[in-house]
Amino acid sequence: MTHAASDWDAAYAGDAPPPWDIGRPQPVFASLAAAGRFSGALLDVGCGTGEHTLLAAASGADAFGIDLAAVAIERARAKAVERGLSARFEAGDALSMSLPAAAFDTVLDSGCFHSFDDAGRARYVDVLRRVTRGGGALFLACFSDRQPGDWGPRRVTSAELVDAFAEGWSIESLEPATFVINPVMDVTEVQAWLLVARRIDAS
Ligand code: SAH
């Protein structure tokens, strides 16, 4: 199911950070940044406490992070100040907040896509398609069906990703990847997918 803003806020307000909030970028996104993939006007959807938004800002992008959890956005803003980085953060629901159309050259999603139920996912994919400029790139990492166990977020198959981004995108690559997490039952790495898609003809 899709969680409410209050659930996400609670996840960030506890004594220990939530599993995904590791205090540094996911290695898979760090590699993309090192390869010079984060540039131009960049939107980090479900940015959490901002590690990838700030990574993109440090890489020269004009970076904007949004998240449902106001607690996480406050933390992201504080990190930007601590690190002397310039990035913009706003609390809101990606499905309903006002975002400019065809405005972003680069869109990041680390762990947001897999948090939607089917109906939310369809609406979310519409938002991604609307906000990404023609020729712009989407870098999306989500939990994979290759991850065993029944804890944590919804598992996503590669076929679901291909299906979700069939319209208006060309898939540049779809590869197995991993998320590093704060330990959950001694697990510190989980199986993910990394999708790189290019927006074709913003229409
Ligand atoms: N990208 C971050 C956070 C991943 S957890 C990181 O890598 O650490 C998923 C995030 O998506 C949570 O912070 C949650 O609050 C956010 N989220 C979930 N649904 C959302 C929605 N509808 N709009 C904006 N953010 C959302």
C-alpha cells in the first residue's frame, strides 16, 4: 500500500535513521554522478534527507529535491547549509504538488517508485513523464524481485519497469544493482534495479 505523509515523517523522526537513510549517497548514484550524468535542472523525487540532491548539486546540477516527509526535508535543508551546498528542497506530495511541465533535464528516484501501490504508480509515472524535458534522463533505483524475504518495500520486476516506462521513454539500460541499507536483521545490502530512461519527445 502507499503510505501517508505522517508514516514517512514517523520513519524519519525516530532515534535511529530508517534503513535507507544511510547518511551518504547510494553507491549506484555516486557512480552515475562520477560519470557526469547529473546535470542541468535536476529533480530528485522522494529525496528523503537529500543525499542524492546534494550529490547532484555538488556535481554542478541545479538541484531540487521534493519529499512527502517534512521532517526529512528539514534535515536535507540543514545538510545543505552544513555542507555549503546550494540546492532547493520542498515538502509535498509528488502526485499533487505543482511541478513545472517539461522542466527537468535529469530526474532521480532512489527508492520512491517502489513505495506506490498500482494506482499510485500509474499516477506517479504520469508525473515523471510530465516533468521531464524531451531528451531528459531518468535514473531510477527500486527494490527488486530478486531480493528474498518479505520485509521492506514492494518488490518490482524488470517487466513491470519496462511496462511502466513504455510510453514516452526509451529505455537506455535496465540492470541489476544494489541498495546499501542500515542493517535490518543483519542485512546491509539489498537487490535493486537501476533503470536509465530517456524521455522522448515531451508531448
Ligand atoms: N531517496 C531517498 C529516500 C528513499 S525512501 C534516499 O535514497 O534516501 C522513499 C522516499 O519517498 C521517502 O522519503 C518518502 O517520504 C518519499 N515519498 C513517498 N511517496 C511520496 C510522494 N507521493 N511524494 C513525494 N515523496 C514521496
